Amino acid sequence: MFIQSAERIGGGPIVPSKLLLNGRCLTVLLRTLEAVWPEEGCALLVGGSSADGILRLNQVWPACNRWGREGIPASWGDSDSGARNNNFCLDSREQLAAQRWSRQRQQRIIGVAHSHPTGEPVPSSADQRRGEPKQLMLILSAQRQLRAWWLGEDREVRPVPIDVD
Ligand SMILES: [Zn+2]
């Protein structure tokens, strides 16, 4: 008699199976990200996840793109240009306020949305480097294509399907 080994647990990266959001959130998201065009717009994403790995976006928290503004370093030590047209930076005070607000409502920040006013809705190498791991990255292109990505602990990005209900 022998005992079969248990199923492998925690081997691979845990990527959400999909992102759920409603039409109201989608409208707020598009308006927020497009309002500052041709600069990159950004927003915090408040919501939660269910046991089956589905992420739910409940609230879009519009945020200021602080890139290059007072108190924010103009460069992160790489060769990217300092323009807000192709960079974004969140305000840490805004993030804290959103975190507090979310926690009081038994929710959390599940990720960050930003726009690529001239590019594809695909994470740049800077996005991969600067993003918060184990969070969702929503990117809106100039052609109004919205795509979701999961940034793993290994800083690899993986696509997440979006479902609007
Ligand atoms: Zn980007």
C-alpha cells in the first residue's frame, strides 16, 4: 500500500480567472482616464475577489497623475522621458485615503487603471517595473480598447478577461 502524494499546492502563479465590472464603473473609468487626454489618466480600482478567483470591481477612484509634479521624482532612474503623456504616478496620500475608504467598506484596492493615449493597451516595460505585484493593471488605449492584466510576483504580466455585467 502506498499513499498518493497530495495535489501540488501553490505551484503556479495565481491569476484571477476574470474581472467583473458593471456598466456604471466602466463609464466612470473611461471618463476618468480620458479626461486628461493627451496626458495619461489614472484611477485606483476598489473591489474584492471571490473564492473562485473572480475579481470584482465595485468602485473607480479617480486619481491625479502626479508624474513630474512637485515632490515627485522626475525620473525613476531609467531612460523614459519625463512627460505625463507617457508616464503616470499616483499620489501616495490619495492611495492611503482610498485604502482607508475601502477597508471601512470591507473592500480593498485590487489594482490601478491608466491610459496609453498614443499606444496599445499593453503594459510597457516601465509598467511592469513600477507596478504593484499581485495587482490588476487596467489599460485603456487611444482606440478605447480596455484590457486587464495581472502583474505577478515575478513581474510577468498575464492577461485577465473582462466581463461587463
Ligand atoms: Zn503604461
